[in-house]
Amino acid sequence: MSGSSNPIGQLFSRGAQGYDAVRRNLVPCFDGFYQSALEVICDWAGARATLDALDLGAGTGLFSAMVMGRLPRARLHLMDVSDAMLARARERFADAARGSNVSFEVRDYTEGGLGGPWDLVVSALSIHHLEDDAKRALFARIFVALRPGGLFVNAEQVRGPTPAAEARYRRLWDAQVLASGVDRVEYERAVERMRHDRCATLDDQLEWMRAAGFSEIDCAFKQWRFAVYFGTRP
């Protein structure tokens, strides 16, 4: 399903051109958030020469580029429902030295198989758009798509464990983002996108991973609504 027929795809396609420019504004803990995810991946990868990785909801390829920066011989497959976002990713990886190990697929990753087997499945700021049943089903499908010993890392937005906590997350995010000097139009676009969020608590998502069969489940980073959690297929 392409971005032209999927509501989430349409929403992100409209903002694809300027999406990367305001990432640091809209993710106030940007460095710690992504750095933690990369540390988990690199610690797991060790001395592996090559690996096959799938990026779900890859968008403009921001996270995939970070992974390749640490693991330059990785083979990456970027999947996203928005053709416009993946067009930006193709531009990012246009350099022949990097692009030869990168492939792209415009599709809704909630439908059909995920291919593989993969050594690594990653996602960043995407799965929270799914309803809870769809998240649970996706975790099970990711587990099946991984090789034994494979790793799943999700850098994600999570819901507060109580209504008071959720309200706190929103107050702090608003204050931090507005204090960053972000363009008001970009802030309002982000708020519009957030209306489509279907965040789940961190505890619920870790439990769904256990139910799917993952082991060595842990949370590497959490700052208010932003969390990095992971697990491996035994």
C-alpha cells in the first residue's frame, strides 16, 4: 500500500521535504535516544563482518544511515508506507559506495510477511501509529522474520503509565520543543501527526515481546515519552 492510499502515508508524505530538518527540535533527547539504540546494536553485532537488516517505517532513512555509519558492511532494506519519504531515503543513500547495500520497498508493513530471515530488525518512531492489537501481531511477525540470535530494536514513543504521567509527558514535550526555537508551522505539523499516535505503555510492549517469544528483553533508554527497547530471538 503506497503513501497515496494510506492515511498515515499521506500525512508523512506531505511533510517529507522538511522532515529531517526539525528532528532534533521534535525529539528533545535526540542524541541519547539514537545513541542508545546504536550502542545496543553495536554491542550485539560485535565483530560480525556483515549482516542483513530490515528497517520498518524507515521514512527518510535517518536511522538506517546511523546504523550504516556504525556497521558500513551491513545490507539494509528500508520499508515504509510513504513513497515520498522513501524518495528522500533514496537521495540519502545515492552515493554508490553506500547505495549498493541498500534496498527500498514502499509498502504497509502490517500486511503480509516481512521477508528475511533478518539478523537485525529496527524501527524508529513508527510502530506507535498502530493500534495495540496490530503492535502485538507485528512483534510476533518480527520474531518469525528474525534468524535465531537475531535482534529487534525499537526506538519509540510510549504512553505514560498513568493519565497524570501522560499529561506530564505532553507538557514537557511542548515546553522543550517550543524552547528549541522550532518553526511554529513545523510544531503544528508535528501536533497534527501526533493526533494519529496510538502509543502504548513501555510495560505493555515489553510484555507483548515476551509473549511473542523474545528473550533478553530490556530497555536501554527512556526519557519521558521516548524509549529504546529491544529483544533477541533465542
